[in-house]
Amino acid sequence: MDNIENKDMIDLGSDPIDEEFDPFEDDEANNITVDTTEEISEPQTPAEAAPSEQSKTETPAPAKTTPTTESDLCEKPPVFEYAGATENIDDTAKTFDELRIEKATDFPELDDSKRVSWTVEYGKINKTVADPKGMSIGKMKSDIESSKEFTDSLKRAKDKNPSCKIKPRVTAQSKGRAAASYRGVFASMEEAETAGKIISIVPAKDGKVYEVRNNIMGKFITPVTGCDLLSEVRAGFIPALPRIPMEMVMQVVAFFRHFTRNGADSEALINIYWDKLNEKFLIDAPEQVVSKAFVNSRVSEDYSNERYIHYMDIHSHNSMKAFFSAIDNNDEKATRLYTVIRNLHEYFPDVKTRISNGGKFLDIDPAEVFELVGRTFPEEWKESVKFREPHNDIKGADDL
């Protein structure tokens, strides 16, 4: 609500009072924007304009002001006002109902058209929109501007440059969000409070994102379940490097199988590095002490400089299941990829891969980082395969 000082509500100057002037008129209800600009007087006849000798010495000449032209008002965009939010409406070809639908994504209480009415406040003119679905915002604005009622009121008004305010009114209470000019995403509650937005989106220590709304009643805070201010983000890994070549993977498997079949069924460890200079992957078998369910290794000094990126740890689970143990969880806190390979006594071993994001783990598809086995096959093989609709026949080859 605008704060209007008393000196602007009632003219205490020496100008004559207009016949229609009402000192108790509710300027706020008529949405008048008050300024201190002096009114432009009506044109005078030469006799009226000629000052007396006494007035030349006692009364200074009034300052000249230039009234806002009709074209200026026509070009000035209307303003959407609701729940403390203010935003220019650039597309005036849309109807009031189309604006309601657009803003309903920010203010869900506008979703039901039957509960929403519209008013247009333009200077001292206050109009109700009878047909929100058929009337465009631009047409309503131009109709008011071309009316004698508006022209006459503008002559008497102190504000010669009023805004055309488009205001929805909801007859039932509901929920809400807000639009870009009066909402924002902030890194902390302190930052949000400093910004002073009506609606703030703030992440918290518990890993959730919260929507914070401020109004005269207090501060409302709820978890965000959907917000177009936030990006679409999914957990996972997006590689910036090529897939690890299959030839390299087979070398690693052969190394692990040696300690599964010919040793004491022990685990083993391989580190994969990316050579930034030559732009290729390298394999390193670091010094390590191993057992059936344990590997203790030392990172090779040869790969300790900035030329090499430690990309992945791969360790074996010999004939055990492919899983990451509590020991693995404690050790694999560096942000990179980790793979465990098991069932090395079988022809096809099992592979499990995950990422560690600062000690927070997420399993990913190994195919995202390893080249696939047998990626190609003869095209004529596809000609031997036919399709049919699903049915209950389980005999197998009836249609061959």
C-alpha cells in the first residue's frame, strides 16, 4: 500500500479550489499516484494573462511544466500488480484470462478463473473487466485512454503520467509462488533477506531446497517440490573424457584373473590415469599388499604430477560378489570413478561402477565409461529376425 503524506492529499497553497475538488476523497481507493508537480492551468485570455503591476512584484511567475502527451501514455506498458508483486506487461495482445493462466504458475490461487475478477486502475479511472476471456489488455487500456472521462480526469490530476494497473482479485484463498521480478534464488537465508524478495528459493544444510515467502503475517517456509527458477538436474555422471578402451579393460581382467586362478584367490588393484599431454588413458599397477578380501596400496610417484589425472580405481573381488564394502566406502572419498570386478573364475565377470562425489556415492552404468564388447555385427544378421505381436503362444517357433 502506498504511503501518502498529508501535504500531498490536501492542497494548502493559494490556488483556487476546483469545483469538483473533494478534500476527503479517498485517493488510495482511486489509485492516484501523487507527486509534487504543479498543475497546468487552463489557457487564459490575453487580458487574464496580463499581470497587474502589483502581482509583478508580489507573486512570482509559476514554473512551466510540460504535460505528458497522449502518445507517451499509449506507449507506456500496463503493469501487473498482485500480492506485492509488480511487473510490466509487454505483450498487451493477450487477454486478461491468458495473463491469469500465465501467472497461475506463480500464484496457484489464480488457477480457477471462476474465482478471479479483474480491475483496471488508470489514474482516477477504475474499470471492472466484464469479459476477461475476450478482452485484450491493450484494447482495454486504449479504450480508457480514448474516453472523455479519462481525458477530463487527467486534466485535473496532479499525476499527468499515471500507470495503467492490471489487478486480479481472488474470492477464495489458496497457495502461491511468484514471478521473476519479485522472486529469486539465493545461496543463504541471509542473502535472501538482504535481497528483500517476496519469494526466495534457498538451499539448506539438510540437502533440501526451500521456498520462503514473506508477507505482513510472517515468514512461510516449505520444501520446494517444483520450481521453474531451478534447473533440471539429475544425479549421475557426464563424462568429459573418452570411454576407457576395451583392450585396456581386457588387460585389467586378465591381471585380476591371474590372482584368482593361479594365486590365493586374492584381490588386486589397478589405477587408470588420463595423460593430458598425449590425451590417452594409462594403466598403473601400484605397489600393493593383498589378501582374499583386502588390498593396501601406495599411489605411484610416476603419476603424481599435474600431467596425469587419476581417473578410476579398479579392484577385484575374485570369486566374491561385486559390491562395495564398508572399507571401500571409507577409502573411496576422492571425487573420481570406482569399479569392482567379481566372478573372475567365470567366462564373463560381473562389473559394478560408481562415482564418488566428495564421498557421496552413486552407482552408474559401466557402459557410460567403458567401451562395449562387440559393438558391431554383420548387417545381414538383422534380416533373419522377424517380429510378431505378443500373445499367449509359448511353443516357440510356430511362425518360422
